[in-house]
Amino acid sequence: MSESISTAVTAFLDHLRDARDASVHTQRAYRHELAGWLAWYQAQGLGDLPVTALDPFSLRRWLADRAGGDGGTTAPSAATLARSVAALRAFGKFLATTERLPANPAALLRSPKVRRKLPHYLETHDLEALLAAPQGDDESALRDRAILETLYSTGMRVSELVGMNDRDLDLIGGIARVRGKGRKERLAPVGMPAVRAIEAYRVVRDAEHGRGTAERGIFLSSAKAKRGGGGGRRISDVDVRRRLARHLASAGLSSRTTPHTLRHSFATHLLRAGADIRVVQELLGHRSLNTTQIYTHLTIEALRQVYRKAHPRA
């Protein structure tokens, strides 16, 4: 008998994790979409069909039901539907390449156009206020200052930051080895303010938690948390977001700012200063230049605003 659809989905998710080494976010998103798709099949009374029963028409039917809002729920956004299509395409490609099916049944599925929003970024004076927000010379303040400086200095994602180990950072050379999406590695320059902030933090960190090994995370939970049983562990992205929210409040800045806002600010400020877009693409770790080009829209909009304010006939 042919392999069942649910078994094939499980094999695909294992392939994402092991063979393709996909990011945790991609694995989570595809797992969620395919689980919803399988639930739809069950609701149609089709049971767990063999994988050979898959066809483009049933996939389109599910997408049509999803677009209309399953069970009377609110219709999903274009971005969510695009993610559904991406999950089905990836699964279909897996079925074809592993010869479970002769061709990808999702190859011709059309993804809805997603309107790309201009990313939120901080102006230089707001950024300076945020970087100065962690006050004091205790472990938490020094760590938070080093985190904010590093995020802005390198433009790395928060997941990349919390995943860094001591051996990934060359403070003498001012270079960080960053593991991006799909475990793709890149080298990122680290500016002197960030280098000095990390050096100051490391002195206190090692005094509180010991020197550790080269495989230890750079940024750790503080000794204060240690008394509650959580000190000395690698800090998480949730921890970074929580600490950022605190410093935003003390600096009087918008709460819509996230760690990714520092990445947007990094790219925008570089392009404003005349950096080549392909260099910015490399620094951000973008596979496609199209992803980086959204920042050129930001700089053009800034030029428009200056033009409207300054030009007599604007």
C-alpha cells in the first residue's frame, strides 16, 4: 500500500529539521499549516488517504476554504495564505524529489500578493536614547547595554544574537560569526562601542559565573536570577524582548519597537550614509537582493519628506 499522507507529512517535517536544517521558525510555521491542512482532510470525511491520492484540485479547495475563513472564522491575511501556499509547495516538492509522487501537486498553486509594509526604524537621536537607557554598572545593565549595542552594530536578528557563543566573537578583530537562517554563516563587523560594551560585560559575567567554555553563550541570565534558580543560563529571545521593553519605557520611546527594529535601523542608516545595497545585503544575510531593497524605499521616503519641507514648489 502507498504511504499515508500523515506519514509523508511527518517524514517531510523530519527532513526539514535534519536534511535541510531549516530554522525553528520555518519548521514551526510549516508544521502549523500542514496540521491545519490535514485537519481539513479529516473534516471532509476523507480519512488518512494514501499520498498517491493527492491532487492539485484538493489543495486548491483547501486554500479556497481557508481564504474564506474556515468554520465562519475571520479570513486570514494575504501573508498567512502565502505561508500556507509555501508550506504546500515545499511539501509537494519533497514528495516529488523523494519519488513518492511523479510530480509536485502544489507546483502551480498561486500565492496571493502580499503588500509589504515599510519597516519601523529609529532615527539616530532616538537610537542614542535607547542605547543610553541601561543605567548602572551591575551585571544586568552591562549585559543589556552590550546586547543593544551589538544588535545595532551588526544588524543581526535576535535569534542570531542569543545563539552566539564566546568562540563566535573576535573582539580584537571586531568580527562576529553569525549563524543565520538555514544555519548559513556570515561574518559581521562589530563596531568599537559594541566591542567596549561586550568587554565590560564579560568582566562582570565571568566574575559572577566563571569563565566557562568557548561553547558557552555570550549573554547569560544575571546572578540575581541565579538565586531563583535561573542564573547563568543562555538568555532567550523572550528575555531580550522583555528587557528591551523596559528600556524603551525608560527612554520614552514607542513600544512598537522590537529587537528587529534595531536591524531595520542598522540597514536604513547604512543606506542613508551611502552604503552599497549589495554590501548591506551581505551584512544582513539576505539571500535575495529583493529583500534588502525595501530599505531603499525607506531612504527615498525620507528624501521625499525633506523635499516637501524644503522645496518652494513641492
